[in-house]
Amino acid sequence: MPSHIVNLILLIIFGYLLGSVPSGFLISKAKGVDIRKVGSGNIGGTNVVRAFGLKWGLLVAVLDVLKGVIPAYLATRFLFFNWQIASVALTPVLGHIFPFWIRFKGGKGVATTVGALFILLGWKLFLIWAFIFILVLLIFQIMSFTSLLMSSLFPLVFWLSSFSFAYFTLGWALFILIWWAHRENLKRIKEGIEPKFKLKNRYEFH
């Protein structure tokens, strides 16, 4: 079997397993709380911010971003074809949303996707996308709405950055995954009851 195929298989397995490590769940458990029973029930950084404050939420966000960065970076170093790199970049997002360790019920995949974007888009285009993301979040103050809106740009952004059909397809796959993971948020947005993102929110635990 060619070495690049072996590398592809190993990186796909590694990417999924790394992506499925539930950072928010593990950190909240270490603090004596099951984050799945708090607030929105999501294990991502946004819900951790609400539960424990900005410091812990940022820690979870950074760890989740790294889950996307590491496999995508390794893919660009050890694989040759765009479709191979795109396949590996998708696996940590799948792992985050469908984690093996906690019965395939994970987070929304946004932070992990951001990590993959940083590697695949290059820092200039990534900074433009990130700036727009922050601007939209500041305007609407709803993380889920911002994530949904910005994920809708993935196919276009990937196409403009590479003119690669493989990356364009990856953009569509990420868009579909993130919208699917946010289906409950979509209902709340339509009903006008989706909570706004506030850094100082904390729940009381009894």
C-alpha cells in the first residue's frame, strides 16, 4: 500500500479520535459539574462561558480549535492531494459533533472548524473571515446565529482561496454539519428565544 494512503488512513483515524475528545465535558467534570445538564446542554465553549465564566470558556475554545488545527496541519505536511487533506480536515469536526467517548452526542463543531480554516485558508483570508465573524457577533450578540451565518460562507471562501473542487466540497460538508448541529438553535432563533452571548453569565450550582 502506498505510504500516502497509509498516512491518509492514520490521519483520518487520528483526526476523528482527537476531535472526539470532549474538552468542555472533561473540564466541567473536573469542576464537579456535568455541562450537559447546564444551560443549553452543549459541551462547547459558549456554554462553558455561561457556566464558569470567560477564562474556562476560552480554555475550552482553544482546546477545541487545536483539535482542528493539528490534523489539518499534519495533513498538509504528509499528504499530497487536496481531496486527502480535505478529508482529514473534516474528521475532527465529525469527531467533535459525534464523539465516540460520550455516545456520539457532542458539540456544534464551530471552534474545531475554525482551527481547520486557519490552516487551510492561510492567515490573511482567515483573519478577514474571523474579523467579520466577530463583527457580526458584536452586532447581533447571538453566537449560534453568527455561526450559522458565517458557516454559510464556507463554500465561497474555500473556492476563492483555492479554486479546488475538493476544498469547495469540504466547505459544503462543513456548512451542512454545522447547520445540522444547530437545528435546536434554529428553532429557538425562529421563536425569538435564543439566548444572547454574554461573557459574565454564570449559573448557580446547588
